Amino acid sequence: MARRLKEQGCPVTAIYDVDSKAAQALAAELGCECCAELKQVTRLSDVIITVVTDDAAMKNIYRGGLLSRAKGKLFINCATITPDVHVQVGQRAEKAGAQSLEACMASSIPQAREGTLYLMCGGKPEAFERARPVLEKLGSTVRYIGEAGRAAQVKALVNLVMNINTAGLAEGLGLGAALGLDLSMLREVFSQTGANSAVLRSDGEDMQNRDHACFFSAAHAAKDSGIALKLARAQKMNLPLAAATKKQFDRMVTEGLGGLDKSGIAELTFKDRHQKTGS
């Protein structure tokens, strides 16, 4: 995202990451400051984009100096976290005299690099309008969903359905392999019928070839399915497919496969691939 913004003429002034070596390398590449503390990022920047792993990480950065001297600044938060936490950090930003917008991302690393992300935004309309010129350099679609928390709800549902589709595709291809079918033929048939999906296009060949280089990890899939299930519980709804899918991704994490791409769920499904730890 930083490379894309730099190429599009946005002055990237500061980089911070818990992986300090990665941050130093990127800062050197972009000719900007590598910050040792979050408060330095805010001091040097008018617009601060955050992308973190989970609720705990988001709370930590907003308590860890990011809002130091934040008056007049705009915070664009892109992480897939629970809607309540997006609302909470937005309130903290507003209390500090800043603006906050959730800009939840669909797609992955290649789309971020190309500026073709699908961005779902939640917050006050004036924050969205202020953020729009930056977001339009990162996304081919920049959609305003509604008040704070709403975009995060939509993103949770996007990932709920995507994760179910991923698990279903792995089962279809896994059974096909067990039957001795040509998987390239099977994927082509899937693509021309009701079995078609975006997941088939992104993950089908990787499942067949056991190429699970990580673009969206199984650990993140487990976390995101959990966010959706939490929303469902609050509505007193039972989502058996989502629950079963989360169990599969949780199993990947437990068995040391959480760092694989979500396509790696096929390792649990295809016969004679992954052997359970300790068995």
C-alpha cells in the first residue's frame, strides 16, 4: 500500500511496523522516516493508515502513543477486527480531536500493490470524503457503507462466506482426487457451473498443486470466522456451516498450519496429505 501511494504521488512520510527490519527496508526504499515509536508517525503525518492483526493489536496501537498530538489528523483503519473495536478506536480518535474511518479491505497483496482493492468504509461522511482521494489510489472500488462499525460488519460477512466457499472447494477437489478424477478438468467444469466462485479462481489451482504461499493465512481465516460467529451469537442465530468452517481453520492453527494460505485447508481434506500431529 505504501509503495502504491508513493507511485501515485502521495508523499509517504513515515513507516512503523513491529517487524523493525521490514520497516527499515521499506522506509529506505521510499525515502521516508522509519519510526521507532507510534507517536512519531502521528507527528510526521496528516493521514495515518493502520493495518494490524486483531483486536488486541488495534487496542495496543491506539493506547501506545498513536493518538499523541492527533488533533486534526485522519486515521484510516484497514484491519479486519470486530466492529465494536472499530467503534471504540473511532471514539478515542474523536476525543483526541482527530477523525477516524474504517476502510475494510477485500482482496490481498497483489490488489494492494496494483491499487485494485475493494474498500468498504464506515464512519462519519465527512471523514469518508476527506479520505476518499487517498483511498481511490488504493482501490478500484471505494464504497461508503455507513456509520462506524457497519463496514466491519459487512467485511465479517464477506470473509464468512469466502471461508465457507474455501472449505467447500477443498472438499469438492479432495473428493475428486480420491475418485481419481483429473482435477484440472474438474476445476474447468466447476468454473462453468454452479460450483464457480472467486475462491475457485484464486485457490483452486493452488489446492491442486499444494502451493500455499500465504496471501491470506489460515490463522486469519480462523480469526475472521470467529468475528462473524460472534455477531451471529449476538443475534441469537445458529450458523452451522460457519461454525464447521472455523473448526477446520482452528485445526490448521493447532496443527501448525496456520501460517499457510487459506487454500491450505485442502491439506486437511485430501486423502493422504497432512498427518495429524502426534499420529
